[in-house]
Amino acid sequence: MRSLLSFAFLILFSLTTWANDNAIHAHEKVRHGMHGMLLFSDGDSLYASHLPMFYTPHDMQLVMRIELTNKQTQKSLHDALAEQGGYWTLAPERFDLTQLAQAGEHGIWQFDGDLYQGHFERGGKLGFKNQGIVIKEVVLRNQLESKVVPRSVYMRLTPDNADTHFYAQVIQGRPNVDRIFWVLNNKALPEKFSIEKKALLTNSADLAKALEINPEDVNIYYEERGDLK
């Protein structure tokens, strides 16, 4: 009888564990799709920033430090980005954005994609096809929320010793803007700063004033409003 009860308990425990595991996975938001990214470089490292929207599967702001598996292509991309004549984007294979750069057996840390000079969906020119991308570090991960906040927050994406410093606006409140700008200045720059909320109207002068530097030192790299209405 004791053996029978033990066996029944084991079956019940297994079923309960299975049910709990499936309940947990059921509550995880699936963001499967083609997740385009903006590419930029601080003079040393390469970065990829997911192009977000306020609806699934694109409702996440994610900036990562990356490397290309093909080192010759990586050098060519570095050289192209150093010219600072426009921007480059990445059109990756389809995957679940929720699992991108996450720990665990389902985490995605490497994928393939095509590199475009300009926006891959807006007339950009294909530069390098089917390149291997390796994620080295997550710099910013932010779940988009529609609730409006009183101030716009900016995060520095690059390390203290970078040649060129990049900042991204943390996207909070709808409508908003996906804004990334770079700064060339020898001054020690803050990791984070904020300004009065006027996300769609902020310009280089506003950003320079907040950083206490000359407006000429601030350069808008990318702005997108239409996808964040």
C-alpha cells in the first residue's frame, strides 16, 4: 500500500510540475517576427538597437553590443560607420525577441542577418548578405509602456573610454520617438540624464544644454517618430 501511495504521489507531483511549467511559459510574451535593428559604432565596438513599436511583437527597446563572425566584414562595416554619412541597419532572420540575449537554454545569442546602408525597409542598399551576428552584451533593455512620464530619460550606451559617445532616449509614454545621438567631447559625460518631457520636440540644443556642452558637439544619428505614435 505504501508503495502504491508513493507512486501516486510521484505521478501527482509530476503532473503539478508540468502544469506549473506550462503556466509559466503561457505567461511569457512571445515576440516572434523579423526584428530590424539600427547599427552604430563608438570607434571600437559595434552596437545594434532594435527598432521598436508600441505593439507586439516589437514592443521592446533593446540595445546590444555585437560582433560579426566574419572579421573582414566587421572591419568594412566599422570603416563605413566611421564615415558618418547616414546610418546602417540590420534585417535579421526571424526569432522571438523575448528570448534574445536571455540566459537559459532558450536564450538566443547568435543569429544571421543582412546589413543595409540606410533603412532596410525604406530603400536601403544591401551591403553585406547573410552575416553571422554574435551578441556580446546587453546595454539597454526596456519594455515599452504607454503611460506618460514627466521627464525624458537618456542613457549613455558607450563606455567611459569610447572615442564617440552614443546616447539613447529611454522610450516611455506614447507617442514618443526612437532617438539616438552621438557626442564628441573630452568632458566626462554622465551615464544618465533627463530633461523636461517634450520627447517629439527635443533638439540638439536641448540635449547640449542638459549635458553642459556646446550644441555643435551633439549630432542626431537617428530619429523615428512614425512607428511610435
